[in-house]
Amino acid sequence: MAAFPQPPAQGHGPVDWSDQDRAEIAELMTHYPTQRAALLPILWLAQRKWGWLSFDVMRRVAQTVDLPPSEVYSVATFYTMLKKQPTGKYLIQVCHTLSCKLAGADRIVEHIKDRLGIEEGQTTPDGMFTLMRVECLASCGSAPMMQIDDDFFEQLTPESIDRILDGLAKGEPLPLPRPEVDKWTFQSLES
Ligand code: FES
């Protein structure tokens, strides 16, 4: 799997939470038995705030949950959903695990690479798109699929990818998941 490189030496510089962040963290912690157990949602919050998890951000999170920075680092580097380097405006993650692989994930990745003119792990020069291969995203019945930011796009074809990327390049918002996919999935389950 093409993994994110380790965090670059240059990061955000010293970072700190706002009062609103601190209130959100305090509320989050009420849902967990220990500060340590709240690490993942706080990393998620940090990513939302600062865009990606530099060493500076991980150090701030470590202080917040009273853990060694190395433990925060080990968790942050385990999950592909946590970004360890800046990405483009849209992060495209194509699943290449078994179901998607058999359904043509390699062809999907090659199509996106050709279309955007970048390799896996790279960002387009205009800062719009970053492309990654990732392991199973738990939508195996709708392979091949990809995730863009927080949304799934399933039963992909080169044509459907072009439609999505064309829209985003024109400044349109991410389209909703295609309704025919949901219909197909539910029909399959009911039959
Ligand atoms: S194998 Fe691709 S979502 Fe599971």
C-alpha cells in the first residue's frame, strides 16, 4: 500500500486550541472513561482544525490527553484517515483490497492517475486533488469504490469518475452518492 510519508520536519509551528475547541474537548471527554480513550476523536478534531497532523499538532494533542508524543504518533500513523502531510482540497482514496481489486481497482487508479496527471501519493499542481490507495473501506458489495473526503462513491467506472472529477474541477460540491447504487444494494439484500 502506498502510505503517507512521515510528517515533514516543517509543520504548523506552535499551535493551540481555541476556547471553543477546549469546550468541545471537555464535552468529548465526558463520553470516555479516560483521557487516553478520547485520543482518536481529539485527533479527528485536530485534523478538522489544522488540516493535517504535523508533529506540532501531535505534540499539542499529546499534552491535551496527557500521553507521550510517541504514543500519539503511533496511533496517528496507524490510520490512513488521519493525514500526516498536507493534501489537496479533495483527498481521493481508492480501495484496492480483494473485492475492489477483483472488480477493477487497478484500472480505476490508472484512470485517475492519467486523468489528473499525478502518481499515487501526489497532489495536483493546482492543489485540488491528492490520490491514495487504501485498504478495505467496508463497502465491498459495491466494488470498485473510492472515498473522497468523507463520502463513498461506489460501482465506479471511468465515466462516473470523470463526471465526479469534472464537477469538482468546475467548483461544484461533491455529488451525493448515486441513488441507483443504494437501490441496487437494497434490492440485492431483499432478494
Ligand atoms: S474490498 Fe473495497 S471496500 Fe472492501
